[in-house]
Amino acid sequence: MCHIFAGQAPETYEGQTRSVRIGGHSTSIRLEAAFWTVLEEVAAHQGMSLGKFVTKLHDEVLDLHGEVRNFASLLRCSCLIYLAEVRPAHQPAEAARERYLCESRRLHLEAAE
């Protein structure tokens, strides 16, 4: 059973630090390579660059909660939500897409319709 987990390439769980600009400030975020790969997919799904998606997510968390605690962990958990609830082929694509679109992207799509 554990071979699927233990047999993964070490490069997938190697930490990578990337610089991003959030709220006009440059910062670094360190995540495992596998999470960066998923975040790039999530950003593409949202129709945004990775930098814009990360900034938008940060801003939305600030709006909802007034602060952003442990943003790297929030990003990892966002990846898990995406993999569990948005990406699966067995789930109706439109329902999943609508549920997880950033608010500004949803408004943009509604305006285009």
C-alpha cells in the first residue's frame, strides 16, 4: 500500500521557494514542488497567472477573516480542496467550477454571458 506514497520521486516533495508580490510587497513562499504544480493548475483553471491567483486568494482571505495566518498552509490546503473537489472527473465540471471560482472571475464570466 505505501509504495504509491514511498515510491514518489524526491523532486516532488523537495521544497521550492518562490518570490511573489502580494499587496505591493515582495515576499517569498516555500512549498513542496508538487504543491507549486497544483497551484499552477488551479491558477490556469481560474484564468489567471500564478502570481495573480496567489494575490487574489490572499486578498480574499483578508476580506473574509481580517488576517492571513500561515499563508503557505492555506495554499497547501487549497491544493487539497482543488484535487478532492474540483479536478475529479466524476464530479460535474460546471458545479465544481462555479463553486470554486474566485468572486471576481465569477462576475467576469457572468458579465460575458
